[in-house]
Amino acid sequence: MSAASLTAPNHQMDIPVAAEERRWQALRYFCLYRIVISGLFSVLAFFSKLPPSFTEFNVRQFAFTASVYLGLAIVAQVAVERRWGPMRLQVYAQVLLDILAITVFIRASGGVAGGFGILLVVSIAGGCLFVKPKVAIFCGALASLAVLGETVAGIWYLEYPNTTYTQAGLLGTALFGAALLASILAEQVRRSEALAAKRAVDIENLSRLNEYIIQRMRSGIIVLDDAHHAVSTNEAALAMIVTDDNEQRTRTLEIPAPLDLAYRRWLTDETNRKSPLELTRQGLEVIVSFAHLGSGGTLIFLEDAAEMRQRAQQLTLASLGRLTASIAHEIRNPLGAISHAGQLLSESPQLTEQDRRLTQIIETHSQRMNHIIENVMTIGRRKSSIVESFPLREWLEQFIAELQERKQLDGADLTREWWHRDLIVRIDKSQLHQVLWNLCENALRYSRQRPLLSFVCGQTPGASRPYIDIVDSGPGMSDKVAAQVFEPFYTGEALGTGLGLYIARELCESNQASLILMAHDQHGCRFRITFAHPDRQQLTE
């Protein structure tokens, strides 16, 4: 859906067209009524079944008028069906036809006392539904004049009784009233219809706006009905859960088992869990929350845990950036003074060997503290990620070549395994280099046999997220150490800072990737970097 579609131009035009079509439909029914009336009179005249009072007057005139009226009514019906000319002109012609034909019926039946005047009231009321009030008054006046003219002619030439004037006057009044009332009611209906059309456009635009906003939300949204079936989803939810292309095209959704289990637990205690829910089939962690809908359904919100961790990390880095400025002033300056004093003291000729050893300890640990401060400042002042998509194979070969050159390794020391050859990753190249270099240095430090280091590249099943495994041949680590390996300042070495793996994981999460320890047994450790899906949009810092 494009943003331009929010104005709903098609719907704004469709509603007046639909109203016009309904008016043509009403006129079609009005013509059908005219055909039935004229046809009934023609049949009665043809079989000489007219009421006895009619036979006292001009039966031939009545039969001829009924036949002509029927023919012209059929022509009017065809004109409406074929849309010959504007509706306004067709209505004028049909009203004039009714006035002339029914006036002749009144004359042939002995005047207004014959009862045919009521048909003229119906015709005038029906015709005035399609015209404006001024035209309706004119039609009422024209019909009244026709009735009065026929009455005057009947009294003069056909010896109508004088009481016919009164009946003609009442019929004229009824014609005026019917025309005016019909036009007023029709005008109110048209105004209500126009207002309803405007409200319908507003509602349609609002509905499209809501749909546009929901579809563009980064949070996944799923609507369940009373039967716990998914009835509506947005694009983010489909991207998180749907893995089958056919299912994606049909926009149907099968709730994964972990999400279904969390939903049933929520129905029991109505408590939203705060820990991420791992959708194992897709290799994606989401934070799920549920809410009742007024209609009896349930609304499910899905938040990508990687994005939430990225937002949290951005806030952490903002706070850490302010902290590092204070560290540089409050710690680094005194530390520099201590280091400088130790260097001056070591140059004194009066120091014993034991004292010189103490000054070396001061210098060594001062440098270690300075290195820790630099690492902390690196985290806080790190540049924003410049995310780009690129082929992993080509980039990794360049990285391995650099690693072999700088660490003086030969081909037997490093191995590569490609489960998928054409892998595209989306990450900051410089930050990936920093993470991978840290992992490789750790692996080479502990590896005991060839190959010292192995790179295994592939895709996670289901979600098709690229990954790279860094495998060493060291002694592994205990479960206790593995549980704390990513914690800041945790180290097993006397001179280590304990920030290398912590920084590496922070760099991965800033790119919506993840760094985990897959294995740590006696055969060595396996660290895995799982990249974000190359087609998913990432947050910018």
C-alpha cells in the first residue's frame, strides 16, 4: 500500500456513482409501474371488462389512450435501460406523459368522480422524487391545471354536475401537496445520502490510515478470534513467524508451538512474561504480550528481542559516553601521575632490586588500568554502525589472509567449511572485523593442535539467518566459566581486562546480530555469530 492510497480517490468517486445508479434503478421501477397500469387498462378495454360506469362514456377513447400509454411506457422503459439522454429530461417527459394520459382517462371515465385522479397523485408524487422542489411545484401546478381544465370542459360540454368543481379543487390541492411533500422528502434523502457518502469516505480513509500504520509498525501484531484462530496480522508479524513462501503470499498464519503455549498460559493467569520467547523453528527471540479485545478476541504484540536489546544498548552507550568523560578526568589523571612517579622512582640509583621489582609492578598495573579505561571509553564513544550488505565469503577470505599474515600462520592452521556458498550478511564491516579478530585471538591463545582455528559458515534453519562459527582446538571451559564469559571485567588471566568478549557481544547486538557460546567441551569452544536477516530493515543509532 502506498501513502497516496490514503486519500482513497476511487472510493470518493464510487459513492456518488453508486447513488446515481440507485436513482436509475428507482426510475426503472417507476417505469415498470407505468407499464403495469397501462397494460392492465389495455387488457380490460380489449376484453370489454371495464366497470359499468365507464361504458356510459367514451370507451373507444379509453382503449385507444390505454394502448398508446402502454406503448409510450414501454419506450420510456427502454430509454431508461439504454440511458438515452439525461435522467432529468427523461423524468420531465414521463411526468408529462402521465399527466396527459391520466387526464384523458379522467375524461373518458366521466370526470374526477370516476376515481382516476388518484393515479395522477401517485404519478406526480413518484416523479417529484427525482426533481428539485421548484420543478416539483411546477409539475403539481401543471397537473392541477390539467384536472381543472378537464373539469371546466366537462361542465361546459359534457354536462358534468357542478359539484365536480369541488372534487377537482380537492384533487388539485392533493396534487400540490403530494408534489411538495415528495420533493421535500426526496431532498432530505439526498442530503442524508450525501452526508452518509462523506462519512463513508472519512471512515474508509481512517480505516486505510489505521491499516497503513499497523502494517508499517516494527512490532508484530496478531489478532485472534474467540476460537483462538489468527484473523489478522501485519507485515512485521509475518516476517517474524511465517517461513513458508506460499503461506506468506496467502497471508495465512500458523501459530508456532512456543507462542501457542505462552498464549494458553496467559489465558490461565493473564500475566505477560517479560523474558524473550524463543521461536526455535525460526531461530528468533521475541518478547510477547497479550491483551483482550472488546469484541472477545485477543491482541498479540511481538517485539523483536534483538531490536529491543539494540535500543537498550543505545541508551546504555549514551549513559556510558557521559561516564567515560568523568573517568578520563577522575581516574586517568591520577593514574598518569602514579605511573609517572613510578617511572621516576625506578630511575633512582639508590633502589635495591626488591624496590625495582615493586616499581615494575606499579608500572605494569598502571598500564593495565589504562588499557581498561581505554576499552571502556571505546564502548562509550564508539561510532555509529555503518550497516551494509555484502557477500560473506569474499570478505572472510580477505580477513583470513590478513590473520595468516599478521599471526604468521600457514594453510594447515586454518580451515573453512561452507554449508551455503552465497551468503549475504548485513553488518558494519569494521565492527565485524573487530569482533572476529577478538574471537580469533582468544582461539589461537588456547588452541593446542591443528587446525588451530576453523570457520564454519551457513544459515539457520527456517529463518535463513546467516551465521559464522569460530571453533578452536583448546581444552574448552567449565560450565561456571561459560556462564560468565560475556560479563564485563570477568577474566581468567592475570593481565586480562575481561572486556574483550563483552565488547564483541555489544558490537554484535548494535548490528542486530548475536554472539553466543555454542559449545565448550574438552574438544574446544565454538562461538557463533548469527547475523540479522539481510532483508530486514535495521534501526539506526
